[in-house]
Amino acid sequence: MPATGEVHEIDLEEGRARRIGRLDDADLVLDHPSVGRLVVEIRIEHGRATITDLGSGGGSAVNGVLRPYRLALNDGDELHIGALLFRVGLDGAGE
């Protein structure tokens, strides 16, 4: 489980989804009781990072938008997955 202040990176490739959740086969496994089995998927589409909520019980939010469906992610966005908070950092943001 990520600890406070811990940095986790997910390599993103154009068109390939990366899933986050509690399941062992998620690309980023979050072993926390508030996190659903598969919560979100993040992908690069046309050079932009997007996030989609997968409808799990734990839920997600980006900057207060609950259960985002194909919402663009921007550098510095706040991502809640269950009770966990993440800050999005995108390489090359603003270039």
C-alpha cells in the first residue's frame, strides 16, 4: 500500500490502459480496504492522459468530479481512489 508521500509511477503508452485497484493483476495494486478491486483505468489517447472510473464499490474522483468517465488528466490534478489521495504528475506537462 502506498505510504504518505510515497511516489508511484505508471508508465503510459498511447492506447494502452493501465488499471488501478486492489486486485493483484492491476497495474498499480492498492492494498487498502477502501479501494475496490478495479477502480480506474488511465490511458493516453491522442497524446492526452484520460481516466475512466470502472464502477467499483470504492469509487474515485478527480478534483471533486465523482466517478469520472473519460476525463482528461492534467499535471497537478488530485485523484481520490477510495480513501487514498494522489497528485497527478505528467512528464512534459505544459510543453
